[in-house]
Amino acid sequence: MKSIFQILLFVVLSANTFAQTIEGNTENFANSESLANTEIAIIPEPVTLIKQTGHFVLPSNIIIQSSKSAELTQTVAFLKERFSTPTGHFVSVIHTSSPMATFKLILNDKEDATIGAEGYQLSVNTKQVVITANKPAGLFYGVQTLLQLLPAAIESKEEVKQVKWTIPCVEIIDYPRLSWRGLMFDVARHFFTKQEVKQYIDAMVRYKYNILHLHLTDDEGWRIEIKGLPKLTEVGAWNVKRVGTFGDFIPPTAEEPRNYGGFYTQEDIKELVAYAKERFVNILPEIDVPGHSLAAIASYPELSCTPEAINYKVRSGEKIMDWSRGAPPIAMVDNTLCPANEKVYVFLDTVITQIAQLFPFEYIHLGGDEAPHNYWEKNLQIKDLMKRENLKTIPEVQGYFERRLEKIVQAKGKKFMAWDEVLEGGVSPSAAVMSWRSMKYGTEAAKANHEVVMSPTQYAYLDYMQADAITEPKVYASLRLSKVYEFDPVPADVNPIYIKGGQANLWTEQVYNIRQAEYMTWPRGFAIAESVWSPKDKKNWPNFFARTEQHFKRLDIAETKYAPSVYDPIFSVKRTADRQLSISLSTEVDGLDMYYSFDNSFPDRFYPKYTSPLAPPIDAKVLKVITYRGKNPVGRMMNMPIEELEKRAGKR
């Protein structure tokens, strides 16, 4: 607990603080414009921040004091690199206490129960910067906050001249709301190299994420080496390269080379696990079964219930499911492992044994989502299984599979986790549930005393379009930044001890490279980070977005790609009583003006300004719109075909 002295100190500091404290309190800011002008813009928002008078000026000779702990090696190296590369200053590290140290990283001798294992205290005065924590993870997160207090140029990969390297004097106490703060990266639909996964880790830890969920297997690829099962990577890791709209590709011919993809060797996995651990990230491996298993079945057809599986190939993005009736889908090919085949459980025992040895994290994710029923319903092996085990429904067949799978996982000393569909067939109370279809299923799981990680589509699916469909890779749904920011992982009507945390998921059907992965993650990843780290009562959209804009500058300098979609106009269209189009425009953030044209020219702020619904001229083919803040364009030029608006309006 904090000492009486510390409490009194903060009371005094509070009395002397400037009005511009960054605590999410709207009374301190007349509007988001005033916040945007402040030099303090921390994401995720700290628990408490008190701004003092004055600044710490970064000296030309910087001394970092740190205990000589292996767990702090990466934290110190990271801080040293950031302080030296952009600034050109000399940085040294010492491991003994010294009054000459400019930056001190101190592990508490006596634990402060307030901040826990991942929290920290950051104190900046005009002479010195001190970060204290109970554990090395807390110091690491304190360093991330510290860097956000420096000018945006600190993100540069090369020396930057003529920057005033100062840090505002502050007192910060900070710790996470939830222990599970995750991002899921789908490396199965498209393969991402070991170096690209490291790049993704480097980005996520800047915002205090601590779980990287790797989706390692799916219909499009098996991405991890399993000793004794060589075909999983010889066959299962490769398909035919296609670009365009995933799911609608022309089926590959037999002659087309299957050379697109890749996999991680076990040595690669060990390297990634170690890299993540140095940055206080656990990697959650996912082997998605019994559905989404076409890559495994193409490698070993005997794992299927369906004889024609001997002819199956790893999917390249062609249509293999009929979703017209909703979930579960109707399978056009049987992409499920056979729950009635004992060879499947021998196979999975081999896989899980090696996964458990490679990944030290306590959980193993075994998928369980979207397993189609139609092949199982007509299969004699499945019917015999149902009779033998007294299973009444196909969901109960999957429940039988999941319970056997959990026993295998538990035998390896790990905890079983799966997507929320596994609840339908019945799983043991010890099964952890990742709720994706909605908050509803996670709530039901928590009320049944399951551990739950919330990752619902309506808030946390980063593969969804961020702006209008005319600008984004086509996906079946949209999810704007402001909606993501509404995410609260802890429902009011459940015991919070069962909610481990929250997670955002980046599925990569339409994500072909790491630059697009960055674009889809940021800035929505900021919103999720704040939902799982910051206190619930800190939520304030204008405050958050003002800070987000400051981080856009940092991402620009760091050369990290992000989506500017939040500035784009939102189109709404309907038909009037006389069946004419009426086009309304709005923006996700306040304070923007929109200018438009129907004459095929590119509007700027000297064009007509949008003030009321528009009716397109009779022969107009396109509506072009751009957003401005004052005299400066901030949004992308949007080219909306009138034909598209006609379709959206429908017939009256």
C-alpha cells in the first residue's frame, strides 16, 4: 500500500497542478481542441497523472541507472536505443545507485500492492526521471509511457536535428485494469515471416499489450513444424497465390504451382517466444480444430470422415463454404477432422505434446469455431459414435470431441481454451472461453464459471472495414474507431473474476502483407488497449481522439502504417417521396468541414461546403468529398459513384 507520505505528497501536488492534466476529465478541457494542444498524450490513459510546473531537459550525456537483472536487459536496451538514435546523445548504463543518474529504473524492495505486478510509478522533475515498480514488467511499461512524454521525433530511426528534447514534469501512478490484453494475428490465411511477427510485437508492446495470439492453422495453411508429421509443412503450408477478393477466387488448376506460403520451424518458434518474453508478452498458440482443418486434411486425408478427402488441396481462397443460411455454414468440402476416428486423437496428441513444449504460456487455444455439420450428419462413423456415446445432436458430437481434446491438453500440464461455439455441445467447467460472436456468449460462459476472454465482433474484429466500402478491402462488415472505443470487456451483470480480459482479432483473408496488417490494427488497436488497461471511468471519446491524433504524428515518424479512416466522410442515402436520392454526410469526429463536387473535379475548401442533404444532378456520375479542419485537408478524397448510392438506396 502507498505510505502516508506518498498520499500527502500527491495531495500537495494536486493543489499545484495546471488545469491541463490528462485524466480524461472533461471539465479540464473545454473541447478536444484544447487537449490536442497539450504536450501530454498518453495511450492507454494512465490511472492518475498530475502535471507539474517545469520540464526535464534531456542532457547530452545520459546516465541510466538500473539493477543488473536479466529481465531488465531488453527494457534498458530499448531505452538506450531510443535515447541515442533520434537525439544523437551519448547514453551510458550503470548498475549501482548514483546521484548523477538522469534516469533511474528501480524495483521496489517492499511491494506496493496498489500497482501490482505490471504497474509502475513515474516521477519527472527538472533534475531527474525515476520509474519504480514491483516487477520488471512494470518498469517496461513505465518506459513506454516515458517515451510518449517525449517529442514525437523520439520515434525516428535516425538522428533528428533541432528538436528541443524535453519531458514535462509529471507524477504518474499506473497499472492495468485487466491481466489479459491481447491481439490475435492470423498467420494462417497469409503467412508472415518471423521478422514480421517481431515487428508486430514491437508495435503492440508500445501500447502495453501482453498477449499475442497466433492463429497458426487453418484451411489455407499449417504454419508450424511438427516433428514426425512432415506433410503438415511439406503439403499443408503451401497453396496457390491469388490476389483480389478472398473467397471468390477461381479454383486453382492442377498445373498451378503450390509455392505460396511458409511455416515456422520449431527453432523459429523458440526464437519468437524468447523475443516476446523479453518484452513481457506471452504467445498463445492456436491450432484450429475440428473445423478450419483443410490444410491438415490435405496433408493427411485419413484424418477426415470423408473418403474423397484424398483429393483435397490446401485452400487458396476459392469458395469452400456456403454461408447463405448463416452459421454453421454448409461445407462444399469437408474441412473437419473426424471426431469418430481414433487416428485424429493420436494425431492431436502428437501436435499438442509439441505445442506444449514450445510455448510456455499456460493456455493452448484449440479453435472449435464454425465447424460445419452437413458432412457429419450423413456419415456412418458419426452415427455409430452418437449411438455408442448416447449423443443426441451434432453439437454434442463436437462436445465429445472437445472434452477428449481438453483431457489431452490437461495431460500436458496446460489449460484448454476455445472459441465460444464449444459451449453448445458442452465442455467442462475448466475450459476457458474466448467469446467472439458477441458479448452474450462470454457473459453466459462467465455465469457458468468459465474463464472468459472477450473478443466480440461488434467491437474487436480488426479485419472489418474501417471506412466506407469504396475505400477498403471488401469484408462483410464495418467497424469504425469510435465503435471500437465503446468496448467494455467486463459486463455489469457478471462476476468480474471470471473475465480475464479482452482481445482484438486480426484475421488476414484480405491482409496480404505486414503494411496492411499495421493499417488494419492502428488506430483501432489504441482503442482496445485503452479498454483493457485504463480505468473504465476514464473513457472519453474527444479526449481519446485528441491523443490519437498526437500518436498519428508518432506513427508517421516511426514509419508505421495506420488508417486515417476516422477523418473520412460517412455516406447515408435514402429516397425521397418522389424517389429521388437524398445524400447525407457526417463525420466520426467533430470539428470537420466537408467540401464536395459532382462535376468530376477534385474539391478543396473553395468548393461548396456540405450543410444539408444533397441531391445529385441528373447526369452526375460521381460525388467527390474531402474533409478539412480549418484550412487544412485531413481526410482522403472520397470518390462515391452515384450508381453505388442508387444501389444502397434501393427501390421505394
